[in-house]
Amino acid sequence: MGEVPRFVLGVDLDGVCADFYRGLRTIAAEWTGRPLDAVPEVVSYSLPEWNLVAWLDTHGIPYWDLCFMRDKAEVGANLYVEDAPENVEAMRKAGLATLVFTNSTNLELDPPRADSWDEVVEFVLKARDTWHAARR
């Protein structure tokens, strides 16, 4: 029997979830219950020093996989949530469905966009339902 197709959502972490390397370091210390001095400023690829995957699990945030990639199109998502204007433009130019997570650097980008996580959830659920309906 073949594998059941799944709707894949690609979410950019830095800028969408937090100002990753600078801002998230402080948050990572809080999330993991460590003093800020115990959270390394210099990290390696995929940030194993910060134990963030454990944080996602502890707080019940569902994910299939975490991908740390320069070329986000290689993720193969059905929908992307992104904040960086150059990434949004490149993904849309490649024909990839991309929702802009609004911040002060991307106000000139065309919709669709979300100004809050509630709006992201609403958009994603509609996109997922449309995707499932097309496969019936």
C-alpha cells in the first residue's frame, strides 16, 4: 500500500517565530530553564546546543521534521510561512504558495499575509482543507 500523502507546511523560524540568533538566545534560556550565560552565543548548524526540539516537544508544538536549509524550496512544502522579502519573492517566483508573516521589512509585499499567529492558523487550515479536497 502506498504512503498517504500529507499536507506539508514550511515555516521560517528566524523572523517569523523570533529574531533567531540574537533574540531567541534569551528565550531559549528561559524555555530550557538555564541562565543566559549557559546558552552558547556561538552555535553549530541545527542549534543542538540550545535543545529547542525538546522545547517544541515539551510544549506540544507538532512538527514532522526540522529543516535548516539555505534553499527553502527544497523542503517541498505545500505552503510556506516566511517574513524575509527576498525569500518570499524567490519562492513565489518559483510558484510556491507563500504566506507573508508581516513585519516592518515586508510591508510592500503583496498578499496573502498574516499579521498574527491566529491569522496564520486560519490561513493554513483553509489551505490544508483545499489541498485535501483536491485529492478526493
